[in-house]
Amino acid sequence: MIDFPHSPPDGYSYSFEDFKRGVIRIWLHHHSSYSYTKEEVKTVWGFYKPKTKKYYIPVNHKTVGKEVDISDTREYTAMPILLNPLMSAFI
């Protein structure tokens, strides 16, 4: 198990699976029901490399992207919010 800093939002949970050698894939599961599928809905949150203790954004569920600072991530995704200076003044 990894030392993951986020708590899942209400109605969600995380799971961790070995993806490739030295890489863990982090899934975000949504436990609501949807009319278009009977299967559980999940999305890849991001990736983690335990050896270096670094997190990575997902390109898709099969591809590890760029390294990301964990403080720039959110509960729903490792993708950072890129705001221009004016937008960031309102947050």
C-alpha cells in the first residue's frame, strides 16, 4: 500500500494495482449507478512509482505521463489545474 495523501470524495473510492514493474496505477471508482452501463464506473487517477516516491499524470489508463507535484493534484485526478494569473486570483 502507498502513502496516498488524498481522501476519496463522497461516493467514490480508490484502488491501487500493480501496473508495470515499479509502477502502481491508482483508480478512482464512482459508486453511483448510471443508465448507460451496468458496470462499475472508474477512471484512472494517476500513477505512482514507489521507488522514487513520485506521482505521474495519466495520458490514458495505459500510459504514464509527466511527473506531477502531489500538492498540485486533487482528489479526482492527478492532472493539475493550469490557471492564468487572473484566474488564480479568484481561487
